[in-house]
Amino acid sequence: MREYLKMEAATSGEIMTTLRLATGGVCSLAGLGLDAGEDCKVCLTESLLLLSHAGYGRACIAFFEDGGLFVRITAEGTCGEAAPVPEDDISAALLEALAVGVQMEKREGRLFGVSFRFATDGRN
């Protein structure tokens, strides 16, 4: 598995536009079409929201070439107070609908990481 890009960032909304732009660039490098690239950006945003609601203020985002694009987002640092909201179910549903191979990693009952894939042939 070849790494395209790895970065650490806050899970706050202020940085989301920058992370979405970087994700769009990686999607282009990986050969994803426009629709799949947009779906990937939505999945990244929803994953960061889920981690934020789980109490994490920072996350590591890594993009890999793996017969398509594999994205892994993991919490960084210590977690604060969790504040799950009803929209978390919608975020999880969006991830499942848009990407393949969605995995939600939990530690001590709390969401810790999210990973998903996008195929470069447009079949997700």
C-alpha cells in the first residue's frame, strides 16, 4: 500500500475547507472521478465530525493507494467529553452509503478511527 498523503489536523470546522481541498487533490491523484471525489470529501467531513463528537480535538488523516483510494482517519491525543448527537447516525449512514469497506474502530467503547475505500473505476 503506497501512501499518498498523511496529515494531522484539528477536528474543528475552521480547518474543514482546507482538509476538503487536500482530499480533492489526493482524489485526483488517485484517479477518482468527480463524483467519487465529492463523495470522498463528504466521508472525510463526516468522519471528522464523528471523532469530534466522540471528544477528540485532533485527528490523523492518511490516504493510501490500495487498488483505489483507502482513507484512514484516527483520533490523536487525549479525548475530552463525548457529546454524541442524533446526527451521528446520519453521518454513519452517509459513510456506509457513499464508500465501501467502512470500518469504525472503537476503544473502550468510544469511536477512535474510521476507514473507508473508493474504487478508481467508479464502482463503489
